[in-house]
Amino acid sequence: MKASISSTLVRADLVAEPGQVVAVVGPNGAGKTSLLRALAGLLPSTGTVELAGRDVSALPLHERGVGWVPQAPSLFAHLSARDNAAFALRARGLSRRAARKAADEWLSRLGIGHLGDSRPGALSGGQVARVALARALVANPALVLLDEPLAALDTATRDDVRRLLRSTLAGGRASVLVVTHDPVDVVALADSVLVLEDGVVMQHASPAEVAVRPRSAWVAGLLGQNAWRGIADETGLRTASLGSTGDLAGHVPGHIAAAETLPAGTPALALCEPAAVTLHRMRPSGSARNVLAGQVGELRSLGGRVRVVVQSDPPVTAEVTVGAATELGLADGGLVWAAVKATEVRLVAL
Amino acid sequence: MKAPQGAAARPPLLLVLPAVAGAALLLIPLAALLTRTPWGRLSDLLVRADVQQALWLSLRCAVAATALSLLLGVPLAWVLARTRLPGRRVLRGLVTVPLVLPPVVGGVALLLAFGRRGVLGPLLVEAGAVPAFTLWGVVLAESFVALPFLVLTVEGALAALSLASEEVAGTLGARPSRVFFTVTLPTIAPSVAAGAVLSGARALGEFGATITFAGSLPGRTQTVPLSVYALLQDDPPAAYALSAVLLAVSVILVLSLRPRLR
């Protein structure tokens, strides 16, 4: 799939090989759904969409041959799971019998072969997601567009359906775009990540590349890193927000010190792993160059560790052991000091 | 023993008294009709040739008017709900006019359009198909008043329907007409059925537009409501009995709608 499209809501050039899964990520309102709708032909756009070497951009919706699963799966409530899955083949003129046979094969492949006679109303969320997937894949489309296919599912089901997506889609005939908010999907499903912000593509690269060199603070945050956007200077990065609570010996407000610097004036991101951030109830006096103060915000447990958002300016996420969190009394809130060594801060030019 | 929890406060008389009066206004006439109906004569009456003729005529015309309303009304509702045609809003307003128009005015308007001396009269005379004062006139008059019920019901259902299913059907290769018949129509079928019942009920009870446009010719255009009116002069008990029949039909129709009009 090769596309170069432009609409009022989104503009994008992208290439996805058959069998390649592209995770489409971005903040709310970035144009992720619009991108999918434009590719499917549901949203008017200019430009070209090449599927299997053929430009389909001038074709009406029903002649594009795109598999589309919207956010709400929207199964046809009056049809059985089997007839939902058979719909595309019936629309292409296949006999009812042949279409149902192919539909049953797809349902079995997705682990719900026994539910062919069920009406959508009688199915669980995970089963609905599978039927919607079977319906989109049955006619062997060259492009499959999945709009948050896992968002509505509970955690266990989500893992099952994700595995299923991976095994069904990877290496197949279709290029696949998956809109997601979940970093696990990016790591587990995607061959590449397309980062959309304000309707334009910020970055399209492998998950590893995006993790190491994110081109936006948003995607760095998605992948769990602290990221501050700003302009590089001689000692680090001047952040867009001017800090007011963080000033302490050695720390300049609105400034993140880094050991390795970039040419001054370069727009850049300063990144650091939450595990590299230490927390203190008293002003730390060690060698850390970056010290920020703020109220304890959200706490989130991650296995044996706890992620803490410190509402400093700019905000910092720290990851500490449960023992340290207890010792610091983080559950009680209050003011804490977050410290990051300059050697733990990595600058990435934008 | 505990006191009952959340005992309902006594409803205010200011509301209860008018409510009782309102219910009485609706129910007393119906009760009166049932008490005066000559139940013993009902079976004799229902086999009378003229009564059977009127019943049969009413049934045929109401069914035809309902079918015509479905045939024209569902597409009209779709156009109103789904297209961006200029004048769509005005059209939607005009479609509802027959709901509030005095039926006799509708009849006059129909005469002026499709009557022998109407706007389209010369054309219709030439074609030899003037509907006024014929069975087709009855169907036309009934459709005129019944169509809005269908259009409004179906349009409401279409407007409330999420577009997502139809969009998916399109991406799956269904052309727009196929999407309509295999996805849209089955999804709104309950509303279409409800609209058809409402239209049919309205058609069956039509009086004013029918008598004005099609007359009250026994055996040709005299439907049951018109024959009730005619019988009221010569044979009141027969009129009561026929009225009771219409009431029964209405109750059956209301019951058929009940799961939807909760």
C-alpha cells in the first residue's frame, strides 16, 4: 500500500508493504481515525491510494476493497455471525452457500467457529471483535484498517485478540493500519509506528527507532519515557515551560541539564527513563544536576515497582520500588523532590 | 418491624383531579359506545350485504393506501434523513402539514389537483383516469393523510441510526442500493412496521378527505366510517355496531404497537 493523501483533517504520505502492520498513534484529535477513513474512501480527500499497484483513489467506497473495522464494531444486528462474516462475499455476487462456507472457515480460524449461528447481541466483546475482523478479512483485502480494535475489551480478552491479530495479519497479503493508544500494541503488533499530530505525520519508523529517537514529546510519553521539548543550549535543553518551583542550587528554572549536549539552538527533546529519577522528601544535596520540586500526583503500580508523577514544572515521572514508595510515604501526597543526573538525560534533535 | 422505606409521597390533588377528568373524557364515550352497541344484532349486521361491502372496501383501500405510503414514504424519509438536498427542511415541514390540516381541506386540495376540473384534470381526463369519486380516489385521499405518519416514523428511525454499519457495508463492497436493502432497511424494520400500522390506522378511519374527494357512494367509495355516518340517520343501532367494530380494530392496532410505544 502506498498512499499520499490530503484532506482538511489529515495529510499523510505512507508506504506499507503487504503483511506489514503499522501502528497509528497520536493524541486525541490528531487525525488517526480521519486517516483511516480517508484511506477507506469514507472521507473525501485528494491524492493517491495505491493498493496492489493500482490507484483506487478515484473509486467509490464499495469498489476499493478495503477491510475496515471501526471503533464501534457495528456488526449487522439482524444477521448471524456467519452472515456478518459472509457479507463481503455476498456483495461480490458469491452464492449464499459458498459465502457461508468461507465465512465459517474464517470464524474457525479466529476461534469462534462454533458461534456462526449466534446473533451479535448474544456475543461477548471479544467475540464481537473477532466477528468484525472475520467480516473485514473474508474478501482478502489488500488494505486492512483497524480503528482501536482492542480498546473496548477487558485486559485478558485484549491479550487474546492481540495475539490473534498478530498471527492472522503478520506476513499476510494485506497491509494493516491499526490505530491504538496502547504501547503494548505498538511493541507486540507493529512493524512500524506512524505518529500523527495535528493531522500531519511526525514520524514513521520502527518501534525501536521511535523508542530511541522519538520525534515528539507525545510519543516519548506513550512509550513510557520522560520527555521535555525545547531548544538545546550549551548545557542541556531550555524547556518551553518556564519552571518556577524547581529552582535549587545548580538547577535553573525551565532548564534540563544533560551531559552530552547538542549544538545550541537545535529544537530537541530531552529524554530520561523514569527509573533514573530519584525521589526525596528533603532537598537532595548530591551530584544530581536536575532537581525539581512538586506535589505527588498519580501513583501507578507496575509489578514490584511504582510509577509516580511529580507535578513539578515540567512534570516528571519517576519509577521507584514499593519499599522506597512506602518509606517516602508517597501515598500521603505532599511535596517531593525529583532528581535526575545529567548523565541520565539524553537529548534527541527534532 | 422496620418502617417501609421510601414510601411514596401522596400525589398532589392539583395534578390528580385534572388527570382523572382527562381520563374520563377519553374513556366515558368509549364505554358509552360499548354499552349501547346492540351486541345481539352484531352477527346479523355483519352479514348484511351493504355492511360487508363497506368493510371489504375499507379493508382494500386501507391496505392499498398503506402499501402506497410504504412505497413512497420510505424513500421520502430516506431522502429527508440522509441527503443534503436544497429545500430539504422546507419539504420536511410540508410533509407534516397533512397531520394538522383539517381532512376536509385536504379533500378540497385533492379535488383541485386531481379532480375533473383540477389543475391536472385535463391530463387525467385525457388519460381516462380521473380518480375523484372512484375507489382510487379513496386510496389517494387516505394516502394523503396517512403518508406523513409513515414518513415521520421512518425518518426518526433513520436519523437515530448510526452510520457506522452502513459505512462498513460500503467498504465490504455493497453498492449504496444494496446497503439500503441489506443493512438499512432490516435495521429500521421495526420502525417501518410501526409507521405502517399508524398509517393503516389513519387510512382506515379516514373520513373528511375521503367524503370530499371521493364522495360517499355505497359500494363504490363508501368506506366504513362513511357508512357509519350514513347509518346514523336511518339505522342508529347499526351505526353503533359498526362503530364498535372500528373501535375493536383500533384497539388491536394499538396493542400491536404497544411494545414500541411504551
